[in-house]
Amino acid sequence: VGDALVAGASNYALTAGDYTLEGEGALAELTAQCADGYAPIANQDGTYSIVLPPVANVTIGGVTTPHTDLHAALVAGKAKNSVVELLSNVDLTGVNWEPISGFAGVFDGAGYKVSNLSVNQETGSVGLFSNISGDGVVKNLTVENATVVGKNGYIAVIAGDNSGTITNVTVCGTIQITATGSFTGVIAGMGEY
């Protein structure tokens, strides 16, 4: 099953795959040689798989599902009575973020940070969320370094348009908001918080 990793052997920045461990210290060696962001998990057959660890859990109807992609987690958990909880800091460098629309769930940042948010949208509500509905909650989150560009809408780092609750949220670092013909804010472009 997959490649054999022998303790003391020379391997490099391992990414996703299955590995059989041989020799004392092989698990420590496997862990040390994982590429940034990857981690080994034990399989039932005694092998190890290297995977990206989840960045968020989404709980819907009492069932929790881990997600390795923040955008997918927020889309999956945007319905009322859903909870998205961050499990680690998330760096969005190189990602052209598509704002989450109609968010009615709970997004609990759990004290973690989303950094390097970049949103560029011609029209409409623009931010991490385009709009948060009256049932939506965003809490316990830090967004560090953000570039948000939009026009003819509601423009902000967290929510272009907010009718929900935003609490214990910090926006810091280098923040650049470029908006023309728009309602602009740092937390929300329009609405309550």
C-alpha cells in the first residue's frame, strides 16, 4: 500500500498519499517530512495517509463534517441552524474569494484568524460574506490583511450587507477597501452589528 518510509531514510516534503512505516522512529520521521499543512493519520490497516488537516467543522442537524476548504465549509453551513467552526488559522494568499451569499448559519472563528482575504467583485454586496441574513451570526474571528474591491453596492471586509449579528470580530493589519458609488465600512457596508 503506497510507499514505504524507513526511519532515517532521506525523503522530501511529503504530500497526500499512503505510506507503510518500517523501523523505530518512522512515525516521527513521517511527521517531520510532511509538507507544510499536511499531517499523517493512521488507517485501520496499519498504514498512514498524509492528508491536509481540516480547517473547519460544519455541524448540521447534529452531524459534524470536517472540511479542508474554508469556502466549501461556509457554503455547506450557510443554512439556518448550521454551525461552522474554525479549527485553525486560514491563509487565503492567492485565493480570489467569492463572497458567501445568504448566510443564515453561525460562523464561529473560535479565536482563529483568516488572513490575506482578497475580494474583487464588480457589483453587489462584497466582503467575506456578501450578505448575512437576520438569523446569521459571525463571532470570535480575526481577519488580518484584506483587499476588498467593489462598486455600486455594499462593500466591507466581513459583510457587504448585514442583517445578522457580528460580535467579537477584529479586522486588523493592512486593510485596503476600494469602492465607487457604494456604501462602505470595515466590518459591514450596510446594516447592523
